[in-house]
Amino acid sequence: MQKDVSKAISTFEERQKAEARAKVEAFARDLGYLLAELVGTDTKTKRVPAPVKYRHTENPALTRSGHGRKPQWFVKALAVGKSKDDLAARRRYAAGSFWI
């Protein structure tokens, strides 16, 4: 019986919160805003892709960040005898003409 009472209270509170949120969102919408704009927080955060560590020597569009499973081109290049340093992505200086 105690579990039923606790469950009833928690579902009631969740419904109350949902109703309050709907009212606040409707009010903000009437004023021409989104709730996230007024509160200052976004509901979703975007994931930033990992930087490129390795690049295919013949096709620079093929890249590897060093995370997760190794792509087939990377495995084949290592099997042929290339080292990870041979496949390392080079970065440009701000001037754009120098490679490191």
C-alpha cells in the first residue's frame, strides 16, 4: 500500500510539472519567444567532432580521429608497412602555406 501511495504522489507531481511547463511554454509562445530563449539554456547540446589525427595519403577526404574502430584503409596501410606517423594529418599554419 505504501508503494501505491508513493507512486500516486510521484505521478501527481510529474503531471503538475508537465502542466506548469505547458502553461509557461504557452505564455512564452504568446509573447513570441521560446522557453529556452527566456531561460537561457538549450534543451540539446551539440557534440563536437573529434579532431583529425590521421589522413589517407592518396584521398585526403578519408580521415581518422584515433577513436573507435580503425577504418579499413588505415588497417591496409599499416599492413603494407606504413607507420602511424606516415599517416598523421598535417596541420596548416594560419598563413596557409606552411605544413607541420
